[in-house]
Amino acid sequence: MRVEKEADLRNYTTIKIGGKASFLCFPATYEEIFHAVRMAQDKGLPVFFLGRGSNTIFGDYKGVVIMTREFKEIKVRRKGNKVFVSAECGVPLSELVKLAVNMNLRGIYRLVGFPATVGGAVAMNAGAFGCETSQYIRSLLVMTWDGTIERLSAEELSFGYRSSPFPQMGIVLRADFEFAMADFDVKKEYQLIKERRKRTQPINMPTSGSTFKNPPGTYAGQLLEKVGMKGYRVGDTALSDLHANFLVNLGRGKFTEVIKVLQEAKKRVYEEFGIELEEEVRIVESCGAYGR
Ligand SMILES: Cc1cc2nc3c(=O)[nH]c(=O)nc-3n(C[C@H](O)[C@H](O)[C@H](O)COP(=O)(O)OP(=O)(O)OC[C@H]3O[C@@H](n4cnc5c(N)ncnc54)[C@H](O)[C@@H]3O)c2cc1C
């Protein structure tokens, strides 16, 4: 297994900000994943499973980052008006979206436009435009921290808004989904969503997507806009002037700047509305065993 020491993480996240990880591992088999986890446990270091890094910002991380990108197998089976897809954790979510457009499948095409992996989408229960990843899961193949590999059915798992039992429970190795054929033109709706994203989100800049979760009954972006955070900038890190809840890197953004922007945003929203914003983006520093 390839292992890099003191690895620069900047290029492994979509916002392209990052410090260094003590170890960055590129396993290609499930045994190698466990080997990397054991190495971390032996050294007393925390573990972070990394997909596409599209919801993750690293500081310096004294821990072991385990990349999932080598796990790319996908199997598709059609039965009547149902399509069953089994995808390994490193499969790009865009492949499921493409499949949905080509096969005219309901729901999942709505997740067009964000650069996730299947594992990251399951762990975050990623969602958009009324569709969440967990809605389509039949079962997951999971490796727990002691190396046990088990299959868990959807009924055994509990998902919430941008939350799941992962990575706390371990790593999602493979997800099995069930999709239904649509009785409308999926491609047309997909195009509309794609255009709307382009118009309203800074998708062509280095970004980590939504920074804060939407508090119950309201939108983080609206609250941030009301307190003047749209376009707020510290150095080369800013909340986008297109969408106040999207953190962007304007050039040489730094982790310390990220923290300052987040602190200011939370402070202003709390002072004005009494609402404590909670990060959706995973901020990963030295502390925090087994990722967050
Ligand atoms: C332009 C843009 C637009 C976005 N729009 C949306 C949106 O509309 N809706 C939305 O929900 N998100 C959105 N996001 C955020 C992001 O794409 C999602 O959260 C996505 O699911 C993260 O996937 P990832 O593979 O990049 O995960 P990472 O950022 O690599 O990891 C995220 C978390 O998942 C865990 N994880 C990753 N893989 C595994 C695994 N195999 N097993 C266990 N845990 C794992 C990590 O440890 C980490 O805690 C957007 C991001 C960008 C850049």
C-alpha cells in the first residue's frame, strides 16, 4: 500500500486548503484498509476516511488519513421498473447521477453538481432539492473499527439531516441502492437543476459546499446574508458573494483564515438571531479520534 508521510492535504480537498497529515494511505483492498486502521491504532493516532474531500477542510492533522478513491467498482442490474446499483465507496456520485439520467431514474439525479464519492454521500447523507442519499439505500457493506466486515440493511441504520452513523461506526465499503424508473423526463429536470446550481452557487471555484447546516425552519445562507456575511473575506478565504453559505478559496486560502471566517459568521448570527450555527463542513484538526 502506498503511504505518504507528512502529506500535503491541499490537493485532496475541493477547497484546496489544507495542512499536512502524519500519514496518508492509499489502500486498494479491504485488507489494506484494515492494515491502515491498525497502524493508526498502534501509533495511538486518530483516523479520517477521505472521499473526494468536498465537505472537508484540514488543518495540520496528527493522524492517519485513509483515501477511498481506489474503490471504484459499480454493478447495475435492472428488474422490471427497478434498477439495483451496488457501488463501492470511491465511486463518484456523478456516476450514479449519469446513470439516473441515462436510465430515467427518479430522485438521485437531483444530486447533480457536487463532487462527492458514494462513501462520502452516505456518511453525510448528502441531499439536495428534496432528495437524500439514504432514501435509496437497501444495504451497506461496512467495516467496523476491529476489522469486522458486515452487511447492514437500511432498517438497521438511522440517518438524519446530513448525518449518519458513519464514520463513527467505521467505514462504508459498498452501498447497495434501489432506484425506480420515472414516468417523466428526468433529463429535463436534471438540466434545470444543473443550471440553477450554476446560477446560484460558486461551483466553478475551489469550495467545500455548504458551510453550515440549515437550522430548523430557516436557511443558513439567508441568516448569513442578513448579518452581512455574504462576501465576507479574511485573506484569501471568503463566504461567496454568490451564496453566503459557501466558503471559497480565492487563491492562497489558509486554514487559520477559515477558522476566523467561521467564528465571525457564528458570532454575528448568534448575536442577531440567538441561533447557534452548526458546521456542516468537516473541520479536521489534530484532535478528534476516528474522524468526525
Ligand atoms: C460545489 C459543491 C456543492 C455541494 N452541494 C451539496 C449539496 O447540495 N448537498 C449536500 O448534501 N452536499 C453538498 N456538497 C458537500 C459534499 O459534496 C457532500 O457532503 C458529499 O457527500 C461529501 O462527499 P465526499 O466524498 O467529498 O466526502 P469527504 O468530504 O471526503 O468526507 C465527508 C465525511 O464523510 C466521511 N466519509 C467519506 N467516505 C467515507 C466512507 N467510505 N465511510 C465512512 N465515512 C466516510 C468522512 O470521514 C467525512 O466525515 C457540495 C460540495 C461542493 C464542493
